[in-house]
Amino acid sequence: MWKLKVADGGNNDPYIFSTNNFLGRQVWEFDPDYGTREEQAEVEAARENFWENRHLIKCSSDLLWRMQFLREKNFKQTIPQVKVGDGEEITYEIAKTAVRRGAHFFSALQASDGHWPAEIAGPLYFLPPLVMCLYITGHLDTVFPAEYRREILRYLYCHQNEDGGWGFHIEGHSTMISTTLNYICMRILGEGPDGGRDNACARGRKWIRDRGGVTSIPSWGKTWLSIFGLFDWSGSNPMPPEFWLFPSFLPIHPANMLCYCRMVYMPMSYLYGRRFVGPITPLVLELREELFLQPHNEINWKKVRHLCAKEDLYYPHPLIQDLMWDTLYICTEPLLTRWPFNKLRQKALEVTMKHIHYEDENSRYITIGCVEKVENPNGDYFKKHLARIPDYIWVGEDGIKMQSFGSQEWDTAFALQALLACNMTNEIGPTLKKGHGFVRESQVKDNPSGDFKSMFRHISKGSWTFADQDHGWQVSDCTAEGLKCCLLFSLMPPEIVGAKMEPGWLYDSVNILLSLQSKNGGLSAWEPATAPKWLEMFNPTEFFANTIVEHEYVECTASAIQALVLFKTLYPGHRKKEVYNCLTNAVRFIEDKQMPNGSWYGSWGICFTYGTWFALGGLAAAGKTYNNCLAIRRGVEFLLKSQRDDGGWGESHASCPNEKYIPLEGNRSNLVQTAWALMGLLHSGQAERDPTPLHSAAKLLINSQMEDGDFPQQEITGSFMKNCMLHYATYRNTFPLWALAEYVKNCISLSSLEEMLK
């Protein structure tokens, strides 16, 4: 059986190291002797249940580790379940009982080091390139023995669409890039051309061939297929490593790129510059016949460079970009591959690898994300990458999936705020203390090493990452949420919740937030947004938007407002003027970003419901009210108009790429989105105006709570780069619980007080 290990250092593996003793690290291990027959049968039942319902609920309920933790802690829900009947009013006792049940269940899911483990997956193009890389380098059998292969295949089968293809993410329509990569993955893992559960290979291959074969795969796919030996590098647009030698005064310079874009194209350009191709094995030759409609040696590679399947095309390249690629392809590349200009190419490759190694070391070989790894397969550097592969692997009832990286700090910060809102310190004090300890110890304590500015890096000291301290990459909203947690805990008795953070570390966090504010008042996510936005016209990906330069985000800005308002209250003298100006400009940014329908676009969640919750929370924290702020009134109007008949809210992931509000089909509600909307309305003071919509939402949440205090898994709720979705498995616990706790505090308690006064 599979078992989740926490804060595991790899059994003294010499190729892995940590800055804080692996706090927050999550590693799955297969132990054939672990678990009783009954427990194994429970896991198998969960797997079969997911398979039978895979086209209805595509998100895993993340059951394997939950079963493990609840079993290890011998958790039994002792608080009776409550329901609200038709025509029945919600009493304080009913609402508080639902909160207590949810809080006790959620506390039982906390790991020994204080964080909440969880899946954060969903994209279907992450895992196959890793399998391809391990196949090329000869490490496949070592890294992924039989049990791993079985679970990887299970995941691919579970998330194959009914038309035979695979989507960009688990809820998406089929795309050429995901279908091709997952087909290759199945073949590498031992399935024949007609193998796989439910005819998976034959159906996938038919989908590809029915659309003209893989020549129309997007640019990232062309790169991976070139590395694998299925494509010819001449079929890809150039990715010259000389880019990393550009002088800093040019607007098109690595320092101006979004960090994710920079870190993806850095190894890609290195491999392109070397024209690296893996060994041409019998399998590669078979795939050449299976995936192309014409003989491989007859393909005119020059003519396929700009091809992209219509299913994958989200961001069509403008003419000026295609002209740039053609110029590089026809004029520049022929020169750079010949003497004496090939000397410049060699220099560029050396500089590129220097940057790659710098990023490796400063992220403890986790790197900023799962698609940025490249190394000599026989060297120590590569072995350090292999040692970190477990950091990306997650196991659910739907099989093994690959995460972008973990979300330990992000999930834990929200979990703690939800539990603090429950006002149950006397019942869950140890949970709060452990969680506080995790957040406190996960703060990044240093800037990147050496002359980090020359390596295109920003300060990180005082920040919190999305994952764990080892990851090392500062994120503005993660820093704001971590800072909020530490400030809230500083108001509580240390004998109950642990020692409060020293002011100096809080000041460093504030410094991070102030450094990431742009002139328009908004906060960017990772690094200052200093590059001109017109550079986005050179976005080389066909399936993402806003990938070239940093942008400011409503959610990051609203999180920072809430954290800085609380900080200003507790430390009024620290950088008083700068904090005041930051808050003033941040509020203006949020007001300016409001959509015509009163909502705000959410970049990291789905979508307008998510953004509106953040925006209303930020404005309210800054002292804005329904009466003195038009933006709040319009935001409230949007939420009230989009409430469903059952009291909930339900928004489709299609809202993100289409940039307009699209409800879920069938008038369905989503509990996580309902919680966001409920909290947004509570921020606006809706309880004092008309609590009826709040009661309807709370009723849905209370009646949806399961017997053990859990909430059911529903649709995907996270997003990034507008066109790809993420499954945050803890959201179904965190936000319904948090919303109900705020409802008890701000609506039911208020109603009870009014009744007493009468």
C-alpha cells in the first residue's frame, strides 16, 4: 500500500539537502507490507468508485492520505450531524455545531510537522515529459518501478476523455499536446499500440491521426518530441541561447521576463542550442509510424514550424512574432551554427548552464516548477534532481500524478485562518500551535546566494513561498497570508499557540510586499513588474496568456492590503508613510480593476467569484464600506445576481480563458465558490442589510457537510495563466469551514444579540 511520509530527508541521501530539515516535504512510498486486508480493500474500492464516476467528477477526492491520517489518529467524529430543514431557520447551535464538526475533522488531517498535505495537480502535460526524460537517460526503472508505473497508467486511463484524447487539464477538452504526450507515456510504460484499459492507446492514437497527426502539436510539444527523436529540430522555431547574453538595456532581456517563462525557456534554449536528441530506440521508430500520417523521412519540417492544432490554440501568434521566428530561422541560426559565430553559441551555452545551476542550487534542486529540469544524466547535478522527483509526485485514488510543486505554505496559511475564525482555541489549541510553528519556521531567511541581481533574481528574505522553505521563491500573496497568520497568532497567548515571531522577521516580510508594488498600485506575484506589457505580443506559447512578463494581480494586492492593515495596527511606527502610501495605491488599483458587471477577474482561482471575494476583503480591510465605496456596492450586486436558487454559487472554469462570467451547467452550485461568495458578502456588511442570501448560502454548506465532518469533492477551482486549471484538494475543507465560521461570527451571533436586545 502507498504511504505518505512527512518531513522526510531521503534516508541520508547524499544528493539531497535542506535549509530547515525538510519541514513540509511530502514523499509517497510504496510498502507492500503496509495496511491490513480491510484497509487495502478500502483503497481498491475508492479507486473503482473514481473510475466508475470519472466523467462526472474529474477531481480526485485525495482519499489515500486522508484514510491514512484518520486511521493513524484514530479519528472518529463524535459530534452529531446537523441539517437545516425546508422552512427552518438556522440557529446559532446548528451553525456552530457544523463549524465544530468541520474543525475537528480538518484538524485530524494536519501532518506531524504542522502543515496540511494535499494534492495540487490537474494539468495533464506535466508527467509525460518526466517519463520521457527518465526513458532517455536510462533511469526509468530505478525511479519508477512496477508499482509506480501501474499508478501512472491508472491516472492516464482515469483522465482520458470520452473522445479518446486528453485535455490540457483534467476538466479540459482534448488537445494535441496532452493527447500526444500521454500516448507516448503509455507506450514507454509498456502498453502496446492497442493496449491500455478501455482501449486507451487505440482511442488516443485515433484522436491524433484524425486531426492530421502530431505535426500540429504546439511549440512546447515540438520541443519535447525533438528531444525524444520523433520530431526534427528544424521543425521547431528557434530558441537561441544567445538570448541570455543580451545587454540589460534592451527591453527584450531575461531580467524582464516572467520568472516562469525565464526558467522554462532557459533549459529549452540550452537543449535547442545543442540540438540534443535522445537515443533512437525501436520504440521511437514505432512511434514515428504511429503518430505521423506520412513517412517520417518525407516530412517537410520547415513547413510545420507554425502549425498548431485548433484544439490547442488559445493565443494565436501575431504576424510580427512569426516574422521574428522566420528571421531567426532563415538568417540567424545558419550563422550561429557556423564558424566563427559558433564560438558565440558555445559561450551562450556556458552562460545558460551557469544560470541553470544557480537556480538549481537556490531551490535545493526543486526548481521553480516541474518543467525546468535539464542535466547530464551521469553527473552529480542530475542525481540531485533525481533525489527531488518525489517532491513532485502525488498519489490519489486516481493514480500517480505530477504536481507543479507543492502548496504546503499556501494551504496551511488558509487552513489556519479558517480554524482561527472558528474561535475554538480551547478545543484545537495543539493544532493551532503546530500550524503556527510550521508557518513561522517556513519563512525564507535569506536572499538568493551571491550576486543574485546578476542572475535575474529578486530579494526573498522575509518571504513565504507557495510550497516550503527549500523552494526559495518568494510569492507576494503567500507572503501576505503567512504574515497575516503570524500577526494573528501574536495576539494570542504564547503558552497556547507558541512563541510569536520576532519583529525583525515581520519587517522583512513587509519589505517584500512593498518591493513588489507597481506604480499602478497593484502587486505582482514573484518579482517587480517593470517590463513593458507590449512584450506579451512575443508570447511563444500557443496555449497560455500573460506568460512573458510579470503582471499585477487583484488577489495578490488584496492579500497584501489585509496583511499590511493588520501590521500597521500592531506596528504603527514602522515605515509608516510607505505603508500608508502602499495601502492607498493598492485600494485605487483594486477599484480600477473592477469589471463592468461589478466583479473582479481572478487569475489564480475560478474566477470572477474568486477575484471578487479577494477584492471585497481587501477593500473592507482598508476601511471601505458598502455606504462609502461604489466598488463594494457593485461587487455585492454582482454576487447577489449570480446566486443560485439553492443558495449557492457555481462558476465554470470556462470563465478563465473566455474572460467572462460563465455559470456551471445545470444550475449547479460549487461549495468552495459558495464559500468565497458568502465571505465576500460578509466582508461587505451584508448581514446588517439583508441576511437572507447569507442564510441560504449557509444552509447549503451545512446540509452538504458529510457524516464525518468532511465536505464532498466537486469541480476544479484553481487556475493559472488563464487557460489551465489546478485542483486544490484542501479547498473543499478550508473554505466551507472558514465561511461558516465567519457566518457564525458576523451573522448568526449578530442575530442572536439582536434577539436578546429585543
